[in-house]
Amino acid sequence: MERNVWRKASASGGNGGQCVEVMVTDEAVKVRDTKDAGAGPVHVYTHGEWQAFVDGVKKGEFDL
């Protein structure tokens, strides 16, 4: 994955900005709300924290 570029899921198109963007850097993974247009907060996670989150999503740990 290309680093230092904000990305959002291709499935999020046309939803009025109701999505998040993710940027992977050498040091961390950053997450922000798209509708804030870069003016809102950025959440920063270690690569290990992000991988644990992604693994949990894939395993259905957050399903309602």
C-alpha cells in the first residue's frame, strides 16, 4: 500500500462524506472523518494496534 496518502474505501463513494479516511505512514496509521475536510481530529494508531483492529473486523468481533 502506498504510504503518506489519505485513502477511503472505494465502496464509500456517493454517500455524502459519511466515511473515514486512512493514511499509513512509516510510524503509524492515521484515521480521520472525511466530512471534516482535514480540519477535524486525526486518530493515530501504531501498526500493531491497527492490525489488531483489522483482524477483529475480519473475525466479526464488532458485529452487532
